Amino acid sequence: MDNHLNRFLSLCFFLFITVAAIAQGMLWAPDGNSYYDAEGGAIVQFKLPSLEKTEFVSEKQLTPAGASASLEVEDMALSEDGGQLLVYTNSQRVWRYNTRGDYWVLNLKSNALRQLGKGLPAASLMFAKISPDGSQAAYVSEHNVYVENLANGSIKKLTDSKGLPKLINGTFDWVYEEEFFCRDGFRWSPDSKSIAYWQVDANKIRDFYMVNNTDSVYSRIIPVEYPKAGDPPSPARIGVVNVASGFTTWMQPPGDPQEHYIPRMEWTPDGREVILQQLNRKQNESRLFLCSPANGEARLIYQEQDDAWVATKGEWDDNMPGWDWVNGGKDFIWVSEKDGWRHIYLISRDGKKETLLTKGDHDMMSLSCIDEKHGLIYYQSSPPDKATQFYLYSVSLNGKGEPKMVSPAELPGTHLYYISPNGQYARYRFSNYFTRPVVSWVNLPNHVPLAGQKDVKQAYDASGKDKSRLEYFTVTTEEGITMDAWMAKPSDFDPTKKYPVVFQVYGEPAAATVKDSWQPYRDFLYAGDMAADGYINISIDNRGTPAPKGRAWRKAIYRNIGQANIRDQAMAAREILKAPYMDTSRVAVWGWSGGGSSTLNLMFQYPEIYKVGVAIAPVTSSLLYDNIYTERYMGLPQENMEDYEAGAALTYAKNLQGRLLLVHGTNDDNVHFQNSEMLVNELVKYNKQFQYMAYPGRSHGMREGEGTMMHLSTMATEFLRTHCPPGAR
């Protein structure tokens, strides 16, 4: 659930480092031989391979008439002919991301700069896109799709919410955004005559109410359309609206919309059909349909099933949204775990032919670039014996030959790439746990640094490993489960003494904590230096975390959240704590969100191991979380309620023996404050004493309110120091 907090919780040590870490607002030129970036109020162009910088758009060109300053460019896009620049600015947050704001169009020939959506509410536009022919722009405002003529500024409303506040056109409700990463909900047809879009009817979903008690002497109710586990999905459908007539034709894949999801949709390259992916409610059956924009008729072309769940594009594509067409639209790229590993397949447009591209016992984890000119696909993966490390690989589009590692094998760690559309250049970043990030530009596929760029291989210093206080290792439990882990020992470590131990835990399918990369925020919650204060800091990845160890590893947690992951963590801790320098009387655990859930279950189910815990924004029962995430990993509660009960922290609250700090934001729209309130009731019922902090008005990331993070860090640190005292004994 938590990788949707991306920018904030990446500081919490446990998320994958994404391409965004090195993209830094860059916009590639369509030919891939240069890129654009905002700089000093202007936009500059960097040509490759020389990286020569020239001004592309001046500060004056980006200054609206009558304004004293140029637009602050938060994002940008070029029209297909390169003659117009779309600028995004004045953004506002919608749930997790700033996806609502103002858009301006600069005509690069006439230098005319004008704002889109005049007359619509300020900062209300979402996902504006210039049509392929450059004559129009489309965008969403207040749950409706609009089109605007770029020549005369006339605006036409293409959809109608019919006065229903939660009939959503062109974007998504809370749960689609959170769990399928779906935000941009419409697509121009290649001929610019039609727009395909999602319509989500969240009016059929019950509201969950949050309360704002601090901004007024009277409370204010904040409703969120939030389907809990066990509730059917918001009905979603795909419409194709004719821009000229305003008439929508609805695509007609079979099945009850309240028992299915549509997480992905796109036009075919020739514009003759719309392709979509439909998942059943359990998300263990995926079907692909080609649909006629004229009459909505849907034709099944491809399907797959899984005993657990079918992975969706958001789990393996850095460049979502879109469909990955190749060979002039005759084929597309697909990813499946059906043979036990996550592999790339080439599927014919009619679904009748499929070719396995990435052979072998290794997982494709992220799609980086499709270089059709050279017949290659670049993707990120790891050898099975190095699951904590990430490398760039390439494989032929024709299915011949074996995957090749592109990253330098002699540099163990995490290799990240932002690859040009032509597959020739990449912004490259390398780090590992003892090497700070090194950024350079390289040619692909030979991985040679561009002229004047740093050669990472020459800059790499392997001796840093011996100087690091971190160590990576594996631990095998008495049940035969081998897990990756890292340990940070105290600065003045003396193996003849005993030290307190702090486990940092996540443990759910959304993220892994043990990555061989530079992570200066491993102990970010601690107000001080854990190593200097004399703590041993440890993190372990149990089965069910999204490590590149094959389907069986990742899906061992199916219907077992709160059970298998907790057992793995506890059994691994038991092995680790056998070391003579571990003080088993001073063992703490802490985590956020899913990690908060794991913290509670570890303390409640294994009180003999974990003596102190800090649980932040925990899910205390999967029944209280949203349906997409929960039913994907736990099944339907109507069919296996016993699994929900067996994995709920609420079930075991009566077992609390140690010291617990429970923390939650009262306006958490993700993991509702309700979770902690229900846990409080259970703890009170059994007279279990604990410390409790409810932050008024804070959301899941605790980003609101001056001083919040400092207060949280100070409180958690004092709690830890008091109940799990630092230092050797």
C-alpha cells in the first residue's frame, strides 16, 4: 500500500529508488538526441553527446502579459510537431501527488503564450495534452473532460457528470489512484478526432468520514469515497467521445462492472481500436480486449490466470501510462509470472502468437526502454543470487539470444538509468551501501561514458566496504527460509559486550527494505545517531516482499498477511539474536503503515522476542483497508474471513507485554485513524498500558503542520531511549 507515498516515504528507507531520482524534470526531445530542462526561469536544451547547452525558451517568453515573473515550470510537454510547448504550473495536491494546476501553451513560432481553461476554476486542470495534430488541447476539470481550440480559445465540455459529485470522467477515484497508479484517465486518438476516457462511478461507494477539528470552532466533515475490503469496486467503463459531435460510445467488455477493474487502456497505433485490460475482482484473472470505437464491441484476444494475483503494469513499468506497441502496431510487449518468474513476452495484436523474450530463472523487475531501431528492450533485473542489487539488462525484440547484462558487473549495487527514446543515451546513477551516488552520462548498449563524463568504474572505491559500519548478510530460519538482511553496528562496536537491537520492518508486498544502495535515511526517525548512541540497527526482507526471487517468493504471502510475513520476521530475528553481542532484553521494532502493522503483530504474537515497539499509522485489521490492495493479497473476506482474523493485530492485542508507542494522523485518508482507535479499544479492554499520540489533521505521511516530523522524531527517540536504553553493557 505504501509505495504510493513515494516522495515522502522513500526517506523511510524501504522503497525502491526510482528513475525520478535521476530524471530531475528532464524532457526528452522526440528524437532522443537532446533533452530540455527548466533553469533560471527559462528552458534550456542540452544536445547529446556533447551536452552543449543552449537556451530553448527564454524567461521573457515564459512571462505572461502583465506579469512580473516567468511561469514556474513544474512539468512540460512538446506537441508532436514540436511547434508548441505545454507548461504545467501552480500545482495542487490531489491525494498523493500534485496532479491539479494550471496549464499554459507557448506557440514557439509566434511566441504567443496563453493559459488554457480560462473561465474554469484556478488550478483545476488535470493531465492536459495537445492533440496529435496540434490543433486542440484536452484536459480534465472538476471530473469532466474538456477540449479547447488552440487557434481561437473556444472550450467545449465533452462529458457530463450529471450533477453527481462522484461521477468521475477522465481521472479516477481514491482507490484506483492509490492501488493501480491510475491518474491520467484519457487518451487522444491518433487522428485527433476522438478521446477515449475512463468513467468511474464512485457514487456507488460509501464515504469514509474524516473530521477536521482544528481549523474552526466547529468541526468539518471530510468525506472520502473509500471501498473497504469486502465491498465491490466502483463501476468503471471506457467511453470514446467524438470531439465534433460530443457523442460517447461505451466499450462493452463482458462482466459486471462492480465485479471487475479496468486498470489499463490505450488506442491501437492505427486508431482503429481501443485495447483494455480487465481484471476480475480477485485480480487473479486478466483479460485483454480489443474494442470498436464505433459500436463498443469487445473482442477477447489474451488472458491469463494466477493462483494468487496477476501483476499489473504499475508494478513493472517506469513509464506508465500507455501500451507498449512495437513492430508498427503488429505486436505489443507484455509481462507475466506464469512460468514462475516475471518475464517479458512479445504478443501479436490478435493475441494468437506469443514469444518469450527474457528466458531463465531471473525476474524482470522494471521496463526501462524499448529501442525498436536496434531491436532491443532494456529492463532492470537482478541475478537470483543478488536479489538486493539491480542491473540494466538488454534482450532482443525478436526472441533470439539470451538476456545480456549492460551494467558493469564489477560494480555491485544499484544501477539506475533514464534512457533516451532512441535508446542511445542514458543518465546513469550508481550507488551501493558504502558508495554515495555517482551520476554520469553513458552511451548504450556499450555503457561507455560520454566525452567529459565521469567513468564510474574508475571512480569506484571497493575499499569503502571495509570502512562501512553496514553489513549485508543472509539469515536462514529453522524452517529453512533464507532471507536478505542488513545490519548497522555501533560506532565503537566491541563484540565482547552486549548491545540493544532495533529492527526496522515493513514486510508487505508493496516494498522491500533490503536494497544494496546508498540510503542515508535508514534511521531517519531517530533524532540523533543510532550508531554513536550504541544501537544495532537491522532490517530483514521476508517472503512476500517484492524482491526479484521469483513468483513463489513474492506470492507466499497470499492470504497470509499478518501470518507468513510475521513468522518469517520473528524466526529470522530469533536466529540473529543468537549472536553473543545481542542483548535479548533490549530488542525494539518499528515501522510505518504496513511496517506499523508488522510491528504490532510482532509485538503481540512474539512478545518473548520484541520488548519495545513504535507503530506509525498501522493497519490493525485488513478489513479496515481498501478493497483493491487487500483483496488482491488476501482474497475476499466473504470467502476466507478466517485469514483476515488470523492476520489482524486486533486479534492479538491482548498479548501485549512490552512497551508500545502507537502513532496516527487523525486525517489519514490511506490508513484510517479508525485502525488505531479500534486497537486502543482492544488494549483498554485488556488493561494493556501503552503510549499513544494522535496528530490532529495529519495524513498518512505526517506532512502537515509545522514541526510535525521533528515532534514525531523526538518523541519516538525519547521513547526508544527510555524503554530500550542505548549503549553497550
